Amino acid sequence: MVKRYDFKNFIAVFILNVFITYSCAGNKENEVELDPKPLSQILDSYVENGVWPFLYSRIEHGITGEVLYEHLAVNNRLIPNNTINGDTWMRIWSMSKLITISLAMDLMEQGIIHLQDPVKKYIPEFSNLMVAVDIDGKSITSSDYNNFDCPHNLVKMDSIMTIKHLFNHRAGFYYALTQSTCLNERFASMNITRAEDGGELIKLLSTLPLIQQPGESYFYGMNTSVLGLLLERVTGKSLNQLFIDRIAKPHKLDGLSYTKPKGVSLIPPFTGRDGELRKIFDGELDIFGGEVPAYSENNNLFLGGEGMLGTPDGYIDFMRLLFFNDGNLFLEKETVQKMSSKPNVEENDYGYNTGFGLYLTSKTHMFEKDILRVGGYEKTKCWVDRKNNLIGTLFSQANETQDSDGLSNQMEQDFKKELYKQLNKGI
């Protein structure tokens, strides 16, 4: 009897030791240590040198929620007496796109809509959209010309616009930033952000020509906002209510909204386009031709591609819901995998648009390998590092900066290089 009792104790102790050993090993795998000093010095230097008005970064562990890095660098002359932190509301512009696409994927999981559905099935006003072409009959996106006579010749659509085209920016919608002055001026004259609601916006867009045939090529524009209009038609709910009903309320997600919360004053936008940092003048944020979303409490127009406000914490929580959920499931694992995978295109050393509102850096990228990214018009950025279980944000409110480098900027590159130098060394 004594031996049997001892044997049972031995087995119990052995199992407990194994459990503790593996638990500790698992915790070590989740541990990430960052040296904040060199990261913060980079952000400080770009603000002190007058390149950026402020830079706020926060990096959290995707699973545990532990804050691994947080820093604010701010130009107190430009932004006096303004507390900026993870709960500060800012305009996030195109970071809205991923949320709208995620709502669409939620409806697809329920079989309500499908990627290959024709857009005109839900928005019949778009059945007879015309396409702008040059004097040779080529669409504006494929034209060999840099200057165009106004007005453009218009031709009928020769292909069917699908929901997939709204996802991957091949539908033919655009912003007031095209190579055609004619299209830009006509777009701006619509005062799109002042439309009363989605129904009025559909009427306005139905009078604008497309910049190309549906499916012809990638051209970045209002495609995701049109997707949001389609979701409103399908469900009979506003995009705002869809977001509340399907994401915010069931998953207790704060920090994202189409309307400005009471008592909140937004940080003004800045630009460095003149070689010196200053506040933006009215009309200089010209993505819509000079007007910007109202964010009013009484607003009934919700732009799914550009219209949200968000806090750094709020967007981190949304990314955690997508990629590191703890059973609080929003989208199925297979859906998220589809949204975040490399498309079937040729390999390169930079990255790829997944076609679902995310940019995936290449596995051969110089320093930022296999990272999912989103960004906004005023340089709000968020990224997901699935290898290290990290979610990071780098927020400002500056449309143009002196260190711009294409769609990126030198500050962000310097910051990410230091970050991944640390992560790859495992300090």
C-alpha cells in the first residue's frame, strides 16, 4: 500500500513538473523585450527637427495585451496643451477600409453576399455607368497621354463590376487625385462628403464616369466606400449601425467611430509641403477635392473607405479581434487567412496588396518581413507581426512631410529598422 501511494505521488509530481516546464517554455516564447531608448530617440529627432508635428507609437503583445513600448514626441509650439495618448481620437481615413471589408466578409460567411455578385444587383443605379476614355479610345488609367482635352469621351462598360472589384480597387472609382484634371474637377464639384446619406451619394456617383473598365487594372479610389453603400443596401442598415451591431457592441470594442464623441476636439491636420511644417489650410486635404468628412453626431453619411475616427488603442483592439482573438470570434480563421495571404502574383522584395484592405510585406523585405500593414491619409499606421505576436501603431496627423518617400517616409523606415533589428537579435 505504501509503495502504491508513493507511486501515485511520484506520477502527480512528475505531471506537475512537466506542466510547469511547458508553461514556462510557452511564456518564454511569448516574451518580447524592447529597448525603448533608441526607438524613442528616432521619433524625438524627427519632431525636434520640425519634420513631424507629433508622433505617438504604441506596441502591444497581440495575445496578452501587454504594452511593450509607448512613446510620444510632440512639438509643443504647434500643439500646445494637448494630451496625446492611446485614447486620443484622430482621423484614420483609409484605415476605415479594413473594417468595412471585414463587415463584408462577415456577411459572406453567412451567405448573404458573394465576391462574384454583380454590384448592380444591389445598386441598380450603377447599371449604366460610363467610362472615360482618351482620343484613342483607351481608358484614362491605360492612356499614353499625360494631358487630356475636356470633356472626355465616354463609352459604355464592357465588363461586369463585381463586389470583388470593390475589394481590390479594380472597379474604376477614384479620388480627386487622378492624372485627369477633367475628372478631378468634376469629382470635386460633387461635394461628395456633404451628401445627406448613402442614397444621395449613390445618385452623385451614378453621374460620374469611371476611370477605367471594371476589372481592367488596380486603381486606388472610393471603391471601399461604394462597398459600404452596397452593405447598407443589402442589410437595410447604415454602415454605422452595422459596425455597432456586428463589431463594436458584441465584442465590446471602443475607440472606433464614424462620429466624433462628445467633448472631443480633434488635432488639426499639418503639412510640410512648403518645406516648413504648418497647419493645413482649408481645401488642402484634397482627396475629395477640398472637402473632408464632417464626423458630426447628426451625420447620416458613413464613408466606408475614409470616414472613421479612431484611437491607437481602439485600432489595436480591432486588430487583436481579427488576428489574436481568444475565443471572442468575429471572423472564421479561414476567412482571416484568406484576407491576409499573399495574392497569386509574382514574388518581389517589397510587398503585396492582399485585395482585402491589407498590405503584406514580402518575406524577402529588407527589414520588415511578412508584416501586415494598414495606413491612413494623415499618416496613421498600424501593423501586425504574427511571428512575434505584436500589434503596433505609429500615429500622427500630417498629410505631407519633408521626409516622404513614395507611400512611406524616412521616419517610419528608420523606426522599423531599429525595431526589427532588436526583434531579430532577441534582446
